[in-house]
Amino acid sequence: MTGSAPRTGGPPPLPVYLTSAVLARTADEGARVALVMLAAQRAHSPTLGGALVAALMIPHVAAAPVVGVLADAVRRRRLFHGGAVALYGAALVALAFLVGTADDVVALALAVAAGCVAPLLTGGLTGLLADLLSRERLTRAFSADAVSYNLAGICGPAVAAALGTAVGAGTALAVLGAGAMSGGLLLFSLRLRPRVPGHAGLPGHDGSPGPAGPGRLRAADLARGVAELVRNSPLRSVTWGSSVAQLGVGALPVVSVLLAAEYHAPWATGGLMTAFAAGALAGSLSYAYRPVGRDHPEHVVLWALPATGVPLALVPWAGDAVVAAALFAMAGFCTGPLFSALLASRERYAPPGARTQIFTLGAGLKSTFAAAGAGAAGALSGLGAVPLMLGAAVCQVAAGALALVLLAGRHTGPADRGAGPAESSPQPLPSAPDTRAREPRRR
């Protein structure tokens, strides 16, 4: 069996993976709404709700390098990933009982602990796809994975709001947590391709040790992913370009509130962002059906970034909420191929021993930039909807220009480096570029 062939036996890997990913990510998205509602309903403290959400989200970035290194080094990946997702769900269930009944410090500490696991629900899960599927199926698989993010972004807040209103926010949070626990248990059934010796903490064929394993993490291992995002030109381009774009995307919920007031259309407060999310879902499905740029997914990111900004720049001249919603949907549609190509770029150019760390770091950076964009838009809301909307559009164009500049020069990703362990090992890693599949196999 070659390194590009998935293991046989067991349930079909992609449907099981996607079901688990949707359950876990829906819980992650919905928990932010449910926690705010729960703090208001039970503790009568919106301040506590905001603190709980911050405690859940801030560790995304701080913990991303550590959990990424652990995920790349651990041998029992099914147990590690499945257990992490299940523990995240269990923490949400516990918070459903603790918020407003136990000391606030206890609830906040538990939210921080859950936030430290959260990077494995996003980039950590995506990093498993190359160990589940053949290289030829990865492009569509990443598009399908992008759909799981879109579905979670739509369904998570909706489920939390609906259940929180009907039966109470505590029940809503417990249901979301139970869903994540179910998703974690599903991961135990996946059959992952064995690790290749010489990578991610496993001994090499010559008996030499690989990178530090989970029991002996080193500063160099923690910094490896960050270094790749600085010196690896394709990864550098798509990571920092897409992160800067999130400054504008993060501002959109605030802009939507301002636009709804200007249009005298209360439904647009959430309706504009729903249109954006629905457009992103349609774009991901379209790209999954007919993917382009398989050989150079970073090029898809380059054109999709400014394409997202064009409809947003037209919103100030929309005239009414319905036209604005259509433009939001068009902008969202462009982010579907963008996100799918971003995931494919990380897989294609990330070094095998730091793949999951690259995914978790990238996801954490996007969340951080989006949060910064939301905070900046809130602070500048007095300027009105039009300047903020144009600012969000400019962020997309500027992100595309930045990505183009950062891509310039000789590519230094794994696809262009000299022969390494992935070439010389008996089973090439699935993240090796397609060009290597045409080379004679070394014995």
C-alpha cells in the first residue's frame, strides 16, 4: 500500500469525519450565544456572559502552537482527537450546570480549559484529512470541510437561540455539549494512516529520534509552525492574507446592525450575516463540485480575496436591505472557494511534522484578526455604516495585495524543497506534492 492510499476497512471515512466535524463545530459556534444567554437568564449578568465568551475564545491562539505540536507528535491520534472533542463537549455540559450556580471563577476557569482544547475542533480536525483520504480526493474533501464550517456558523447560533428561548439556555448549552461529545466518540471509529518514521516524534529508519514527542516538548518544536508561516512563501501568503481579510469580515456583524437601523429593517440585524453565511455555503458547495487551481491553490486565494471585497464595496449604494442582503450573499459566495483553497494550501505546503500545528495556528490567527475587526468596528461605530462598510471592503483588497507580495520570490514550501524524509521513506507522506508521484520511487 502506498502512502497516498487510505487504509481500508471500517466505515467510510469522509462521512464519519464530516458528521463529527459538524457536531463539534456547531457546539463551538453555538456555545458563544448560549453562554451569553445563560449568564443573562440565570445570573442576570451580561458582563459574566461576555467574560465567559472571552475566556472560551482567547485560548484559541495561545494554545494553538502547543496543541498543534501535541497532535503532530502523538501516536494514538484517534484517542487524542476524539478524546479532546469529547472533553470539550463535557466542559460545555458542565458549564450548563455551573454558570450562575457555582462561583464565577470556577465557570471562567472551566471555559478557559475548554478554550485550550478548541483549536483541535477547527484546524486540528482539518489536519486529519490527509491521513484519511488519498491525495486525489483531498481538494474536494477540503471543500466539504469548508461546508462543515459554514453549516456550523449558521446552525450553531440558531440552535442556541432557539433552544435557549424555548427551554432555557442551560438546556441549549447541554444539548450542544452532548453533540460535541457524540462527535468525539465518532472519531474513535476512523482508521488513520500510520505515521511515517522520522516525523512527528517517531524514530527514523536509521534509529535516530524524530522531533520531540508529547512527553518532551521543546521550544524549537513550538516555534516551528510560526517559523513556517514566516519563511514558507505559499503558507506565508495565504495565512497572513486571509488573516488581514478577517479584520473586515469580523466587522460585518457590527456593520449589519448599523445598516439595519439605516434601512429601518430589524430583520437585517441578523439577516445580512445569514445571507453572507448562506453565500459562503453555496460557494463551498460549488467549489467542491468543480474545484479549480488544484496544483496551485494559493492562486485561488489571491483572486478570491479582492473578489470578496467588490460586492461589499457596493453595499453603501444598495438603497435597501434586500439588495444589501444580495450583495452580502455574493461576497460570502467568494469566501467559499477562498476558504477551501486556504485549507488545501496549508495541506500542500506544510511540512509533514508540523501539519496540524500549521492548521491550528492558522485558525487561531483568523479568529484573532476577526475579533480585532469586531472590536475596532464597535469602537468606531460612531462613524456610521458607510465608512465601516467601505473599510471592510478595503481590507479584502488590501489582503489580496499583501498575499501577492508575500508570495513573491522563490517558493520555500515542502513542494519545492530538496529531497527530504518524505521522499526517501518507503511510504511518502500524503502531503507531498503531486509532482513527486511521478518520480521513480527510491528504494
